[in-house]
Amino acid sequence: MAAEQSAYSYLATYPAIAAQLPGGDLPWLQAFRGEGLKAFEAHGFPNPRDEEWRYTNLAVLNKTLFAPSDNQDADEDWLDAYRLENAWSAVLVNGRFSAALSRLSGLPAEVSLQSVKVALRDNPSVLETYLGKAVGNGEHSLVAFNSAWFADGVVVEIAANQHLPKPLQILHVVTSEDALAATRNVFALQEGAEAEIVETYIGSAAGYFSAAVNECFLGDNAGLTLYKMQAEADKACHFGGTYVKQARDSRLLHHNFAFGGLLARTDIHSDLDLASECRVNGLYLGANRQHIDNHTRINHLKPRGISREFYKGVLDDRARGVFQGRVIVVEDAQQTDSEMNNRNLLLSADAEVDTKPQLEIYADDVKCSHGVTVGQLEEKSVFYLQSRGIDEASARNILTFAFANEMVDKVENAELKSLLLEQLLARFPAMSL
């Protein structure tokens, strides 16, 4: 299929952009970018004719030609409102690493953190080892787009048996109007290593396009807790894909909080080896005309894997939410234990949610289940609170908050939980909360 007409403007400007991208002297990287560009050129942006994008229309990306920005300015006071004090922080402004704004002092010697730009200059073999190994350009054309256009990112390697004493926060900040912030990040934990990484996506510009791809590699018995808080600007577009390769006995715990953006899509995909464990939790809040899409895929490839998936959505006004969860159990993955649950609360007659849980089971000794609910607040619960002297508007907000807060309560990082509560409370008008 030829690329959509709307993608031509991106393709037309690519040669000038490519000349400014890092790693231009590396043949393997140029081949990698070329494969991504070719895949994007063949298909254009994903569209509703693609099965895994049938509920999400990216036409908004065609109305503005988003372009890279070299602007590295960011208001530090505003930034500090989202920065975790008890954490190391790596800051990317408009898709480019900022050493001046990052706080990495005291990072253990067993942890290597460098920007993609620096790694491609000083130690390109590291990226050659990992890039494209957790997700290929054939995944879909936004991944291919990222492969061709990414300008920077961070590479984090954690040595065997190293346990990070405090979290590492990756702050993605966009401050330029109509900017394209395309980043590629690598998180690699060697055998027995453990870490907590917090992704934070924010923006002060009105409209922009944030496109981030994470490739994660967990060695034997490694453990990664990965948080994502997406609180983009009201008119921003966001794509964030996290693709994980889990070795035997490894553990992934992922919490995804989607609050902002006009259109936002998050992919969480993980491949599980022998006796590995994957737990993914998510909360998406939509209002006005927001469109928030969550796509998960958990591949059980070896026996005795465990996966748990629990997502909640709250949609108001004319917002639309999407949840597509897919669990695949291959023939050899006997004794797999998997559960998936998606619950949605609609606060308006015009709000909409499309939920599509999928189980594909090719093994016979497994325990797998899924459940979905879509509904409104129970009137008897509203009436109960009113009978206790609470006005109707506050009663509805309290019940809605309680529904959503269950996912925030799963966060063990107290400082991050406080930040998430601020975001949650800002979206409920009742001051009594």
C-alpha cells in the first residue's frame, strides 16, 4: 500500500532532517534508519484500516507538519513541579538530552547512563547491540517513523546484581510549538539487577508531537518497576511504546497513567521467558474531546509464566477511550497463569469506550481469564452519600475519585503517588475532595 497522501510532507522534509541526526557516519545505523523510512513510506501513519488501530484515527498528525526543535530552554520552576526530589533525573527537552537540567550526581558506578547522541559518538557498539532487538520496524509504522526520525534518548545499563537505591526519572519535556520530540530509549538490566524507572511526559507548548520508543531488556532474575505518567499539554499528540524482552525468572511491574494530550496512544508489549512474571496496571482519564488509546500484548513463550493486567478508564464529556489487551500463550508455554481485567466508568452520555480483550491460547495446561465492565455510577451509591448530607455533585466526584484512586494506591513510591494524586484531583472539580 502506498503511503497516505498526508505523510508525504514528512517524507519530503526528511533529507534535510536526516543530515542533522546523530550517527550519520555509522553504516549500521543508516541501514536501520533506512529500513524505518522505507516502512513508513510504504504505509504512512497507521489508520483505522489497520486492525490494531481500528479505533484510533491519526488524522490530527496530518494537519500540522511537526518538526524537530533545537530549543533547549525550559522553566526550571515549572519543571521542578514534576521532578521527584528523591530520585536521579535525566531531562530531555524537545527530544534532546539536557545535561544542564539533569541531576545525576551520585549515580552508582555500576550504572551507565548516557544520551543516545553521546553513545553514538563514543560507544556506538552499545546501541548496535540493542537497537531494534526488542521491537522491529514491522511492528507498525509509528515505530518505523521513530526509527527514522529519533534524534536522541537515553541508554541505561545496570550491571549484574546491582540494585538501584532510589528511582531514576526520565523527564520528557516539550517547550516549542509544533515540535516533534522523537526519542529512542534503551533500558538494559543484567542478571539479578533491580531498578525503578519513572517516565514523565509533560509540555508547556500548546501543540506538539511526542513520539517515544523504549526497548527494555531484563536478564535472568532481573526486576524492573517502570512507571509512566503522561500529562501532555491539551493539544499535544503522544505516542509511547515500551517493548520488553524478559529472560527467565525476570519480573516486570508497569504502571501506566494517561491523563493528558488531545490524542495519546501507549503500547506495552512484553515477551516472557521461563517462569518470568509481568504485571501491568493502567489508569486513563479523558475529558472534552480527548482520545486515549492503550494497547497491551503479553507473549507467553515458555512454561510457568505469570501475567496480571488491570486497567481502568474514566471518560467524561465527548472523550473516547480505547483498551486493547492481548495475551498470547504459545504451545510450549504450559502452566501459564494469566489474568486480564478492564473496567470503565462513563460520566457522560457522549463519552465512549472501545474495549477489546483477547486471549490466544495454544497450550492445554493453562489458567487464563479476562473480564470487562463498562458502566456509569450506581445511583444507589450516589443516593447513599446524599443521605449523609453530601450534595449530588460532590457525591459523584467522590465515587469517581474512589474508582480511579484504586490504581494510584498501587503505587509504592510515596513521592510519585503524591504527584499522581495532584493530577487526579485537578481533574475533579469538587473542592470537598
